[in-house]
Amino acid sequence: MTTPRDLLIITMDVAPIRPLERGDLSLALAGAELIDLLGAEALVLEDDRVVPRLSVATGDRLLDEAASALVRQPPYERAGEWLWRRGRGLSSAYLDALEAGGQITRRRHGWLPLRSGQAVPVDSPARRQAMDRWASDEPVLASLAAAIGIREEPTGDVAGVAGEAAVTVLAAVNDAVMELEAVRQRRAIEKAAFDNVWRGP
């Protein structure tokens, strides 16, 4: 299991402190991929630019896809740019991968077909691993969860566990989530203003 898969399982098992947005989750999953690829020495961060290094097989299809999607020509890509590019639709890709691997199932809702039900993790070693990591307050997973509203800000030392580059990635995730929230708020204001125009005095 990888950090993105652990994070996705956590989102299904732990009640968030604020509503979980799919776009936020996709950005956090992309950040989790970067952190795992840093750990695998598939890349380094120079300032905040993602510089590919070794071509390594991680054993995880989506993580290998992420590695192969890295920009390999200077000036390389900033971590924030990676999050937006890689993150598009990423939560759905990971959800599909977990379902295909038998790690989640769909809860039925009356007459609705199984596919349309709520995704829930099955009791499995993968789920237990994710929950053990969560219970231990592991700083990287806790920080990603805090960024998307699953928990309050963690107190663990991310730099001591995963290095300064991971701190840079987590800062980029936080910035991207805040930027996305600002976009949502602006659109809500514009929609309300438009509705008011049509509603009239």
C-alpha cells in the first residue's frame, strides 16, 4: 500500500471535521504521490521544482504512472503545478483501483445498483495498515488529512520523518487546497449575484 491509498481509505473510515471536497482530495493524493516518489528516490525537489531521478518500479500501478508522468526537461515543474496537472480526476482513479483490488465495496441503497452505493473499505490488511498508520499519528498522513479537513493540524515532525522536501510538498498541497476553496467561494458569489439579477427587485 502507498500513502495515497492509505489516505483514501482514511477518508472513508474517519469522519471529517469539515465537508470533504473531491477536488481537495485529488490534490492531496497527488501530493502523497510526490512524497512516496521522494521516498523511492524517483525524484528530488530543487527549491520547489520536481526533478526526476531514477526510473524505479514501485509495484503500484498508479504510483508508477505518476513517476512516468514527471516532466523530464528543464526547467522542470513546480510542485504546485504538478498537483494541479496530476490531480485532475485522481480521486476517482484511486477509488477505481481500490475497488478493482477488492479493497472497497459499495454499500447498497435500496433498489439502487451496487455501483451507485457509497464506497466503504472492506476489512483487509490494507485497511488495518492504513488505520494503524492513522492511529500512530504518522506526520505525513496526518498532515495530508489536515489539509483536506479530516483532522485538526497535526503536531508531528514531518521534516524529521520524511525530510524537508516533504514539508515543501505539504505546503504546496495546503496552498492548492486554499486556492481551490477561493475559486469555489468566488463562483458561489458570482452565482448568487447572477440569481439575484434574474430574480429582480
